[in-house]
Amino acid sequence: MQILYQGAESIVYLGTFEDQESVVKERIKKGYRIRELDEELRKLRTRKEVKLLTEVRKLGIATPRIFHVDEKEHKIIMENVRGDRLKEYLNTLTLEKAAVICFQLGKQIGKLHSHDIVHGDLTTSNMILKGDNIYFIDPSLGEFTRRIEDKAVDMKLLKEAIKSTHFKIFDTAWENILKGYVEECRNAADVLKQLKEIEKRARYANREVPL
Ligand SMILES: Nc1ncnc2c1ncn2[C@@H]1O[C@H](COP(=O)(O)OP(=O)(O)OP(=O)(O)O)[C@@H](O)[C@H]1O
Ligand SMILES: [Mg+2]
């Protein structure tokens, strides 16, 4: 078995499905949870991931095609997106090229948010560039929501991820993400205002209290 990734909640490996190469994401058992609860959680999270991947794809945003869902074994069998994960790839690019990709990324997130979907884990580990398309994967923490706060939190997470993983290009990356986002998201102004509020709150919470 060729393992691509082993996380706390899941294991991702290569497989075949009807003669096609595939990627299997299997949610693993957590021994510390009561068995029934564990089964239920794995089932619900698998379902949610499938639902969101499908809805995101319907908007014309690239996601891996789903070949099969095994609810008993908590497995999603999907297309292997053979591309470059943005986490590593973005740091190998010139600023100009990174800017172009970040603009596209911002537009895609803007589109998601315009359709009231938040991804829930917008880190560059969950984005794969293949050809001209940025594929979104792993939306299992996402949801359907109209709340501005939820969209702002999604953006906050992305900003933190870019800051920590792509600090050398942060300014250009973030500027272009915002440009794309504003172009595509109907509530962009409200979301970005809320993002500022969240950051203000965070600064306030981190402030040292003088004795
Ligand atoms: N369809 C796919 N095609 C190619 N690579 C994939 C695919 N799905 C996942 N991967 C690889 O496996 C890694 C982990 O996958 P994923 O992000 O879905 O799992 P995870 O982070 O453990 O999810 P969760 O947070 O739900 O536990 C990805 O960063 C990516 O490198
Ligand atoms: Mg992930």
C-alpha cells in the first residue's frame, strides 16, 4: 500500500478503482471514543466531505472526482490529482507567478463564499495545482453558511496559513488573494471588515495585561 499521508483522523493512500488509479481517504478508528460514537462521527465526516466536494465542483471549481464512497469502511475513493501541492509549489515560484496563482485562488474562494460555502481548512496543504486549475481538497470542516463571521474566519485561517508557510511572499500573495476575492465575492467588503474585527479581537486578547 502506497501511503500518501497519515494524519490523526485519516490515512490517504493510492488504490485502484475499476482499473483507474485512485486515492483512498479512509477515516481511521479512534480508540479513545466509544465505538458507536466513533462509527457515527466517521460516517458523518465522510458524508460531509463528499457533499461539500460535490457542491464545490458544481460551482465549476476543481475538486477530485469521487469514484465511490464506502460508508461502512469510512472511505472516499476519488481521482488522484497528480499535480503540485501549493504548500510546496508556491515557494518555488517567482513573485510574478505566485501573484497570478494567488489571484486565482482568491477568486475561487470568493466564488465559494458567494455561494455560501466555507471550506473550513483553507491551508495550502489542501490545494493542488494541476495545469491551470487549483483543486480544493479536504473540506470536511466546511459548511453551508450565510454568516459573514464564518466567511471571515475562513479568510483568517488562510491568512495565517500563508503567513506561516509562505512568509517570504506573504505581502504579494495576500494582496493578490484579496484582489481576486473582491472581484468574485458579493459580500467581500463585509467579510473583510469582519476579518479586521477578528484581528482586532485577537490583538486585544493577546495583549499583556499590565500589573
Ligand atoms: N485526491 C487527491 N489527489 C492527490 N493527493 C491527495 C488527494 N487527496 C489527498 N491527497 C494528499 O493527501 C494529503 C492529505 O489529504 P487530506 O487533506 O484530505 O487529509 P487530512 O488533512 O488528514 O484530512 P482531515 O483534516 O480531514 O483529517 C493532502 O495534503 C494531499 O497531499
Ligand atoms: Mg488536509
